[in-house]
Amino acid sequence: MQRSANFLCQTKNMLMKRGFGVFLSAALFLAPACKKAAMPLAERVSVNGSVNGDSVTVYVAGGIFVQDPVTGKQTLYAICWKNGVATPLTTDNWSFATCITLSGNDVYVGGGMSTANRFNMATYWKNGNPVTLTDGSTDARITALAINGQDVYAVGWLTAADGFPVATCWKNGVADELESDSFYSVANGIAISGNDVYVVGQFMNGHLDSSTVVVWKNGVAQPLSGYPFSYATSVVSSGSDVYVGGTSTSGSGYSNGATVWENGSLDWAVDYPIIGQVNSLALSGSDVYAAGIHTEPGGATTATWWKNGVQLGLSGPVDSVFAVGIAINGQDVYLAGGTGYGYLTQNDDLALYWKNGVPVTLKNSVVSPVKNGTDSTGLYANGIAVKSNQVVPAD
């Protein structure tokens, strides 16, 4: 069956989800369209070893970790690389980006932003201009975006009065809480197919000792039973086919493996003792691509990707490296990741993307809020989107 790519904004990660309770959809980061430099600062190497041309524009959502060398104050700023040149989304507020998506000439980035004495506000940036969906009176964030015509959908979560996060879908700024505040729930991904809106994530019981994968179709929950302590990070759809990526356990212990479900049934999973997670999905024709991480017994966390469940290799640094975003352009597959992981980013962490398995190291080209080359910085890349450029033949 033919499956057309459904452009989505997915950028999740296991460590950040577990940073809020046990499994929770926290968020990662991006920024506005950036001015193109004559000499790109990224080491952009294509699969044949030549410098990438202008046939595509590569946007990478990520962020920069800044530590003041005098006071030790740590700040995180959402940024976006456009063809290797980074621009910050904020220069005075703590901010983070979880995802990136394109619609025509517009660049949308989802995440969160906080101001003095306020909680994180669920925020997306359209071409660098922030749109806040919450007022900062409670903690909230966006984890995924989808654009359908003139409608902007954002999913994520906001914190209820009892402190539990509540999975939420915003359509053009209007919030729809997908679960009651008696559940611990988060939304991590969204896909739109025709008139149907699919949101994926998880909810947990009040004891936080089990987690259920759930697909909300047009706001109605459809739990995937039989996968205790599991969760969904991403979703893509084509026609009536819906693919969900995440992590699951068979129930024998709490070791989770990278997993993809098709139409509510298990498509493929990496079995114990390999631990891992699918962070992002993409469709190309009849092929399903996934980006994520896995850990061999006794080994380090490794960035990886799969095509129809078959693991493929990446060159360059892979140990203690995460792959969290994926995009397809023609015959080329792009992944985003690095050694930094959102809130967990530290000094000297690297931001990367891979084109067909070949790494591209992204640089700190941010002039503000920090000078290029500042030692006390770390970078991360969390999402990726690629746009084909129209080539005008020479006369």
C-alpha cells in the first residue's frame, strides 16, 4: 500500500520524559529562520564527501546551554540552525524547543518559554515570533506540532492543580484536555489524516507504577493494552494506516525496547536485553523509518535508525549519542541528535545531524546571547525538517 509522508513535528527523548516523574513528555527545542551565511559554519558533508549544495534547506531544532563563568548561572536558549547557521529564539528568557515543522515558507517550532517567577509556558514560534498558549501560572509545554491548512495543532501537557500533567491538544490556541486530572497523562505526537486527528502519548495510574500507550483519535482514547510501563513518542499516518513509535516491555521486568505499532498491533520491537526507544517516525512510500536509541548489555546509549524494523548504521560518534528526529527528502534520510539531551545538556555537548548515516557537526554560530566559541556552552539538536529548493535552470 502506498503511504505518503505526513509532515509532523516529533522530538522526544527517554531521559527527558523520565525527568518528570517516571515517564513524562518533557520537551526539547528550536528557533526562527536564520540568515544564511556565505560560508556555513556547520561541517556539511554529503554522502559522497562533497559539500551540500543549495538544492535543500536543512532546519535543525535545538538549543544552547550557557553557564556564566563568574556566577555559574545556567541558562538554556532555544535555537534553530538553518543550513548550519544558528539563531536564538530568545535572548533573555529560558526557552526550549521540542519540535519543528514546515508549512510552505513558514517555520514552526514548538516547546516552552519561561519569564521571571513564572512556570514554563507552552509556546510555539512562527518564523521566530513567539505564540504562548498558556499564561505561566502552571507548568506546560508543547511536544509536537502539525499544520493542516490554516489550522495550527499543538500537543503536549499542562499541570493540573494536583500536580499531575494532563495531556492536552491545542487547536489554534484553544485547549482540549484529553484526560481528566485524575490521570498522569502526556501527549507526545500528532498526525492528521483527512478529518481524523491522531494524538499519541501515555497515561499512568495514580501510583505511577505502570504506563499505558494510548492513541487519542479525535479526542477519544484508544489504549494499547498488553504493554505495561510503555509509552508512545511519535505517530505518522497515511490514509487509514497509523504507525506509532515508542518503547515497550513484554512485562518481564522493566527493560524497554524500541517499538513500532501499526494500526494498534505490534509491528516490530527490539527485544531484551537490548534497551531502547523510537523517538521519531517518517514515511516514504511503503517504507517506515524510525530514529531512536538503543543500549547493548553493558554498553553505552547509541544513536540508531531503522527501516521497516531493520537496524541501520551511523558513522561518526555514536556512543552516548542520541537520535531524536528524522526527516526524508527524496532518497535522502536526515536524522538529528547529538550528545546533549535537552535539559540534560552540559558543557561541550555536541549537536549533530546525519544525512544517509553520515554525520554533520553543528557549530555554535550564535552571536547573541553568547559569543561564538565561548567555552562554557553545550549544544543539542532535537528535531529536523528539510525543504527542497526550486532550482532555476541557467539560460
